[in-house]
Amino acid sequence: MMFFLTKEFKLESQKFLIKGVTMKKMLIWFLFISIVTLLASCTTFSPQKVNEEYFSSWPNSTSPKEIGKRVADHFVVTPHGGPGRTTTLKQIIYPEICTWYGALTFAQLTNDTDLKDGLFKRMEPLFSSQEANLIPVPDHVDNSVFGVVPFEIYIENKDKRCLDLAKEIADKQWENPTKEGLTTQTRFWIDDMFMITALQVQAFRATNDQKYLDRAALEMATYLDTLQKPNGLFYHAPDVPFFWGRGNGWVAAGMAELLRSLPVDHPKRERILDGYRKMMSSLLKYQDQNGMWHQLIDKLDISWAETSSTGMFTFAMITGVKNGWLDADVFGPAARKGWLALIKYIDSNSDIREVCEGTGKKNDQQYYLDRKRNVGDLHGQAPVLWCASALLR
């Protein structure tokens, strides 16, 4: 109790005595404050406590390590373009990149050298005439996101060819920025909130060059200011007033990935964190009793439970809980429930079903309700791997 002898205590004592408070009451008051302070210091956020309480003790065959291994191994032997392709592949498209990235992070986190080697070798033919034509021209957000994978490979094995390729793509995206400092690929579709920011965040992680992080943060904050609705969710596009599941999933995943790397003192962090928390709180209201989210988020009564959006929202919540951005006791159970619901849709071939097919915008509710439900679609495989990585991270 040596703090009672400090100058500050003596000054406070004088104030209390002037008010007619006895020394005994004053001592009791300061003792009470000290105990409250001590208790507060003992109940600070503990990642280890969160991991044990919500993200461990998995039922048989549901652990992230086991599920992630199955899905990642399946991806390694899947040809470019994904399963069931009947037409000639012209270029590698973004669902494959997202799945490849998830498999790479999972392999790194589990130190699975065989898996990593297989994922690295998948890149090798792209540096030769054999498959070089499959690298997309980075003139659009869906093409530029290709750079995420070579950046990740460089991060893991320091292959400079990958760094050079990916860096060229990331720099080209900002070759002629707008007067606001945005990429000219900005189109204000919500998908972009992952496609653009994920590439620039990966560029920062690979190079530690602040300009890439600043680009991503500016883009994300601008999209939030422009597109986020009062309920925290996002229309598929400004002229399409529907809360499409996977579209919103790209937003949630994009914010989670960016916040993982954005310093606490970054000038855009609070804006992005506020938008993220607002979205997560809204999503909590629309998770169904089984743990799933639906094709149209706010239309649980007429739209079907959809896996790619469920995986993306679950990934964003796991990441938020683990990093202390979200209340663990509120969002921890929802994230756990989402994971356990999601993996029930994975079949014996490690393919996930009920994945909404690739979807452009259309101002027609029935259009979204009638979208084809695919099996093994990489739009759905990717978020499973993101979740597995997030749970192990």
C-alpha cells in the first residue's frame, strides 16, 4: 500500500478533507479503487483463453487441421480452372487464386512440407511457355488478384520470380491513380473490397513497403463511406438493392485480412474497424439456427443456406475474436457454430456443396434466388481453407 505515501495521494487527501470526508472513509475509497484496478488487470483479453473456450475440443472429424488437410490436398490435384470444366481454360480466374492462397496459408501454419511443395510446383509451369498464357492480364480487379498467390509463395519460400511477377501486378494496379488516390480499377462493386485490398495487403506483407498498405486502407475506407448501408450490410452494387451473401462475404473477408496487417495507429484503421464491427453485428442477427447464412442475407424465409458466404462470414468472425476486435463471448459461439455448420456440407470427395455459382449483378430478386447451387465450386472451397487457417493462426 505504498501508493498512499505519494504526492498524488496527499493532494487527493486534502480535497477529501476539505469536503469533510474522514480519513477512514478516504482510505476505504482508495482501497476500493485499487481492488477494482487489480481485478480489471486480471481480466484483460487473452487469446489463449478464447482459443480454449471456443476454438478447441472439436467433435470427431471436425477439427480445422483435419478438414483443412482434406480440402487442401484435394485442391493440389485439381486442374487449373476447377472441377467439372468442359471448355478450354483461357486464364486462371480468381476463385482458384483464393483457394490456392488458403491452401498455402494452411500448409504454412501446419508446417506441411509435402503440401507446400505441391502448391509451389503448381506455380512452376506458369513461368514457362507451357502455361504462361494462363496468367491473366492485370487490367481488372478479378484479374489483378492473381498476384496474391505469387506474393504468398515468395513470403513462404523467397522465390524472387514470384516477387517480381506479383509486384509488377500490384504496381500496375496503381499505375494511373485517380485524383482521390484510388486505383482506376475502382468500380464500386462490393467484390472489389477483397479483390483490390487483398492484393495490396499481400504486397505490403511481402515487401514491408507502407505505400501498399496505404493504398488498401484508402480504397477500403472509400468503399465503406460509399456503399455501407445503415444496417451494416452492402447491396451487391448501388443499383442492385439486394444483400447478396457472397458479395457481402468478400467485404467481410477483405476487411478481416486488411485489419490483420493494419497498425493500430494507422489513420484509416478506426474507420475500417468501425465498418467491420458494424457489419459483424448485423450478420449476427441473420445467422440461422443451424449456424448458416443465406443466399440473400436478410431473406431467411425464402432463400437457401449458402456455403461460400457462410465460410467468409465465419472466417471474418474467427479473425475478429482471435485478435480481440470482437467480443469473444458474443461472436465466439457464432463463429464456432458457423464452422461446424459449414463443414457438414463437405462430401466424401472433399467437395463442398450449396455454393452459389459465379454471379453478376442484376436488379431482380428472383435472379439471386434462382442461381445454380454448385458442388466443389472453388468459390466455396476457398473459404473453408481460410477458416481452417484462421482457427490455427
